Amino acid sequence: MRAWRRDRVIAVVAAVVLPLVVCAAAAAPASAAVRYTVTATFEVGNGPDGAAVDPSAHTLYVTNVDDDTVSVIDETTGTATATVTVGGGPLTVAVDPTTHTAYVTNGGNGTVSVIDGATGAVTGTIAVGSGPDGVAVDPATHTVYVANGGAGTVSVIDETTGTMTGIIAVGSGPDGVAVDPATHTVYVANGGAGTVSVIDETTGTVTGIIAVGSGPDGVAVDPATHTAYVANGGAGTVSVIDETTGTVTGTMTVGSGPSAVAVDPTFHTVYVANLAGNVSVIDEATGIVTATVPVGSYPSGVAVDPTFHTAYVTNAGIGTVSVISVSRPTPVTAVTSSPNPSTFGQNVTFTATVGPADGGTITFSGGSQALCRAVSLTHVSGTTYHATCTTKALPAGRDTITAVYPGDAGYATSGGRLTQTVAQAPTTLTARIDPSPLLAFTLTATLTTSGRPLGGQPVSFSIGSTHLCTQHTTTTGVAICLFTGPGTRLAAQDNDIIRVSYPGSTSYRPSSAIAPLSWSPNSGHNAREKNSRLIGQKIGL
């Protein structure tokens, strides 16, 4: 298998057809402002071929065919943290991100090496078929699939036991293999037959054979769109397979000698390593090659970290890895509000305007609290969009409002902010005295804001400097205090004035009221009846 790869490289480079590359890169969608550039290059072993990323650990694994090793690289620093000796002629590698375990196919001796990502040690060697090349993992079922190029089969490995549990016959010269973990479907590129075998993981049987281009090599799946992409090394094309129908829905011309393919499922971007020395970048939505990125000599493998949106390309001819990063334009996000200032409890409408953009969503927040999540942007004109959020859930004070555009494949994340001034809501307090027998009175206070009852608030009743009681208002805004015989003598000393007060809160302004008590011990029942009407008035503060 290794010799076949090198022979193919020489043939491809000798027959580079430049017009294909120029033509493919000429067409681009509106989001072509996105730039894909090589931002770093680091050395690995001799003859680097396969690559795989553990996205949660931000670790890159690269197989070095001529050294019988695997380079383990810290993505954040771009430095090798370990070099692991494996079997003969390691070709490709796949990672289970849930167990942080890497599986390496050793094409020279028909085995798979198992690497513990935590320790960097080989914990097992599993015998498979002849000439193992492509490998893929289903992290949901913890099952590994190995394409045995020399045997025309796929070996099935149980990760838990580390044993081969089955062998499935596929087409001639199986090379690449990929898994859709959502549908538990395996796709195998049969390089010698120009087909793709479709395997149902549940039954372990081939459920379909799809004709693609000449010399299919790499295959990758976008699990979000359930689309498979096949690099046809002999045709210089990529076949697009709709997983639902099992049919080829498109064929795209890429560079010369495409050998490997990887997908960024978040940005829906496809990266194709062309042995002629470049990488074709495809926009899944349009099916157009949006960029052709020059890399090192004989790029044979590619892997993507979907969290960093970074592609790693192995350059077999010079023992390096090229790092391709995405540079996206950053939109301007502006936030306005109406009204500003506002009053606590009042509806406020925030408007975020974003541009340039091509749609998407906006999330509005006040401090750490989300006010409106993922509000769809509405097109205004050109590349300008906006979204609105109406809320009354704002505390009194100076509130910092943020609107965040999460970005997409075409544009970077952007945010805007605004200071919203929210005043305390005014309150109104009224008081009433209701007489009862035996020189007792019921003091009733009602607290409202904008005509609505305000419950759960403390209201105090007093005569002069003497506090009578404090009660919290009910849901109807009412607080009641019983005024008895001893209290009437205090009232007489204070000119018969009952004072009611609400201290206010962070959200509501204070207010108070007074209720004069007109009575005398000898005035009789009729005198007390005069106080059964509402005689308190609001005192605004």
C-alpha cells in the first residue's frame, strides 16, 4: 500500500494540470471574503501520511510512514509532545474523542496499534487484514472500522475488548473509510473498483454500492447534513453522496490527485488534499471551490479541528504539517434602544444591526442574564441585517446590554453593547382608618405602582416617633395594622395623625401617606364613623 501511494504521487505530479486549479478557484460565493491561509508549518517524522484530531484534548496525531512512528502534537503550541513507535508502515489514524484513544493502521504488517492519549503509550496491537489503510471510529458505539486494502475487506474492532469482532467483504482495494455516528453508517472508498460500499453498523452488512469517480481514496462525512465526500484520486474530482438516498448528487473538480478529504461540520467546509501540492476548500452549501491553498510537497492527509476551525495537512515529501487557518471578516454590530432612559417594569425594545453578514442569529443579554436568545436576523439591505428584542426584565440602574452575533463560515463573531438607564418606578401609597368598637381602629394602607397593586413590600405605620407596626403588602397591595386603645392616646398627643410609609427598594421609589384621626372619647359612635372613608393622600417622593 505504501508503494502504491508513492507511485501514484510521482504519476500525479508529472501530470499536473494547472488550468483545472485555476478554473475551480475562479468561482466563489458572496462570502469569498473568507481567507484560508497557511499560518504555521511544523516538522514531524519522515513520510507523514495520515492525520487525526482529538478536538476535546486539542491533540493532533500524525503517522510517519518511513519512521514507523506517530507524532503527537499539542495544537495550542504546535509542538510535538511525544513520538510513539508503532507497527510497520503506519498509514492512517483515527481518534475516539470520548476515550481519547488513537487507532493506527500499520500497512506493512497488517495490524492496528492502540495509543492511550493520556499517556502516549501503545496499549495494544490488533491483527487485522492484509494491507490495512483507512480507519474510522464510531464514538457512540466505540467501534473501529479498518479498510484492508490488500484483502478487499473491512475489519470491525470492539474498542472495549480490543478484539476484532467481524470481517466484512467490500470492493477491490478499499482505501478510505468514514463513519456517520448519527446514522451508524460506514462508507468505504474502494480504490480499485471506483465505488463506495455502504455498511449498516447494526447488521454488519453492505447495504449499497455507489459508483463514484476513478481511484477513490479518501472519504469523509458531515454528520450534520448527512453528506459523504469522496476524493477521486484518478479523476481529480470529489463526489458528493446524499446519505439519505444513497446517490451521487454532485461532482466537483478540485486539484490534481486528491488523496484525502476532511470536513468541518460546524462551518460546513470541506478540505481536499491534492498530491500536486495544494488543498482545495469547498463550501458545502454551494458546492463551489472557494479557495486553493498551496501547502508543502506531496500533501497526502488532512484533518480538521471543528472547535478551532483549523485544518492540518501532512506533507509527505518534506516531513512537515501545514496549518491552514480561517480568516473571516468581522461585522460591525450596533445596538440601540427605545425608550432610553426607561422606568423599571416598562417595555424596552433593543435593536441590533449587523453588517456585513449573510443572516444568522443574535443573542441579547443584560449583564449575565440572557434576554432574548438566538433571534433570527432580518435582511435590511445589501449585507446589512437586524434583529429586535423587547423586554421588561431589566433591573433599575445602569444596565449594560450586549448583542452577540455568533458568526458563521463567512463572518467572524461580533458584538455590540449599550448602556440602558432604568429609573425606579414611582409608587403611590394611600391610608384609611376604619373604626371598630371599644376604641379600636383598623389602619389599611394600599401600595400601587402605575395603578397596579404592589405586593410583598414593607409598609410601616407610626404615630409621631412611635412605631406601631410594619406589615408586608399582599398580592392586592394591601397592608393592615390594628390600632387599639393605648394607641389612641398617643394619637391625641400627636394631633391625631397616623403616618404610613414605604421605604422603597432598588426597583421602586419610596412613598408615604397620612391619615388624620378625628375623634374624642365622648364623641360617640357617630364621630368615629367619619373616619371610615378614605382620608389619606399620597405624598410623592
